[in-house]
Amino acid sequence: MTITALIGSSGPAETFAVNNAAAAWSKQTGNKVNVIVASDLGQQLAQGFASGNPADIFYLGNDQVATYAKAGDLVTLDNLKNVKSFYPSLRAAYTYKGHLYAAPKDFSTLALVLNTNSWKGAGLTAKNYPKTWAQLASVAKKLTRNGQVGLCTNPEFHRLGVFMLQAGGWLVSKDGKTATVNNKANLTAFNFVKSMIKAGSMKLTNQIGAGWGGEGFGKKECAMTIEGNWIAGAMTHDYPTVPYRAVELPAGPAGKGTLQYDGGWGLAAKSKNKTEAMALISYLTQTKVEMGNAKAFGVMPSVKADAKEWKKLYPQFAAFLAGADYSKSIPTVPDIATVLGDFNQQLQGLPQSDAKPILNRVNGELQSILK
């Protein structure tokens, strides 16, 4: 029997690691695994479901899980053997209407990444790692020198959303039924971002011609950026001479907050090999396989049992794992990816425009899909 696994890979290291784990499971069970690396995962996944011939298992982001679960494309994984080993926040990220629809395989959070040379050059020490918004604004100002801006990050919800959480805001109400994008806390968040942009100590990446925060940071156009732990790969490969360190994001008026990005394995409702596919997912999300992936391509394991070993191996990235205690995933709402796509479009104009109309517009769009 052959199980097909469709993945979206970050590069050769990830492809190799998945193939390696699949081969080990094949050896153990006698079942073959055909790993397919998608050129466009979202598109190939949608085509597979539409044609009625999807891969057995596949990578699934938590912004897509509700859309496919609602359409009946996914099998529930409530009975997965190791279901209790995942972080509760990761299980929640893949739960739709009370059922688990993907097995978390790894995750990332956002932290504050800073250039240690720029830090020293501005007369700052470890004592100055910002713990509050006021301190962030202050160090960003001090770091804005020699043609380098203090802070840069992508003009999108997927980065700037951290300020919403720190201000006590979010996209939806606690019960998930009401859009809260335009509430007071979120306005406070974006007005704070605008105040830093106005002060000249923060720029969005589209203002400096960088594709993402990691590029602006790597090219030394900014001294700090808000990024996920995947920045490690980019720094190693593209900017090996830039010394950096990751620290936790500062707390806002409501406390600490960061965004969580989850990778999961989904199982197709149309799969003809559900039992074996479920066993394979169970195997791919066990501690030793996830730890192998962490070493191979820098992700954080989704199983709590790996935390201690991971921290010992990567003390320099402890800030990302610390974020797991107060991070939030995108709400599991069908079609939310489309609304967030428009939010990102609107945020590109944030430096020149008022935040309120942007938040009002997105709030309306989100409310219409919550009904």
C-alpha cells in the first residue's frame, strides 16, 4: 500500500527530513510513502479536493483548517494516538466545532530580533532589552542612526497583529461570533505603530524596499525586526556575518502577546487508506521525529515533551519558545485567509493613512463571514 503525503517545503533540508522519517516508517510497517513537494501547496490542495482525488495526508495551515473542515474534506483526528502530547494552544488552533482536524507538527512564534553590533554601537546593553512599548520606542529611537532605522517589519497583520494582542485587542470576541477588529484596543495598537513611524524610528518593509523583515534586517537597513524563528535559516544562509539575538517582544498596555504560526498534518476524508494514514501521522508527530525536524530545519516541536531538549540545543532561540505561553493563532473561521489578505493590502498604506477606516473596513468583511 502507498500513502501519498503532500508537503510545502521550506527547502532541501525540510524535504530530506520528511522523506527520511517516511522511509523509517515504511521500513517499520512495509507500507510505502510517496512524498510530493508542492510548488503551490494551497492551490494543489484545493485542486486535490475539487477533483475528489486528494493526497492521503498533507500539510495544513490553521488559517485553512476551518474552510476545509466545513466543506467535509477532512477526517477528525480526535482519536490520534498521541493527541494529548501537543501544546493545548496548538490543539486549539486546529479545532473546529469541537473536533481536531489536523495534528500539529511544529510551530513558530514571533519575537524581537536585534542586531547586537547596532545595539552596542548605540550604547545599549542587555539591561535595555525593551519590556514595555515606551522602552521599545526609546531603544528604536537610539538605534536609528548611521542610515539604519531602529525597527522594521512587514506591513501586515501577520506581524503587526502582535501589537493588537499586547493592547488587549484581537480579531474576534471570546466566543468567536463577533468581529472586534475596529475596537478601541486595536486602534491603540495601530496608533502606537503609527507614532513610531512618524518619529522616524520604525519603517514598514515596503518603505525600505525589502521583501520581508529578515531581508531588511539582514541587509542592515534596520537594527531590529519582528520575525519568527524561521529567520535563523535566512541569517545562516544569506547574512552569515550579521550578529543577532532574539528577545521576547515587549508587553503592551494589556501585557505580553505574540502571534503563533502552526504547521499541521491533515488527513483527507476521501483517503482510501485512513487507518494507515492515521498511523503515519501519529509516527510523524512523535517526539524523536519532531526533534529530528527541529535539528534539520529549525522549527519548534509541537509536543511539550521536546521543550527541554530544544531549549538546551537552542538557548539563543528560547524567546520564541517562551512565546508559546501567551501566543495566539489565527481564529479557525472558514475563509478567514481572504479577509486577512485584504487586511494586509490595507496595512501597506498605514504610514500615510488613518488606522480607523482600515480597521472599520476589515471588521465589516470579517463580520460578514462570521454570520
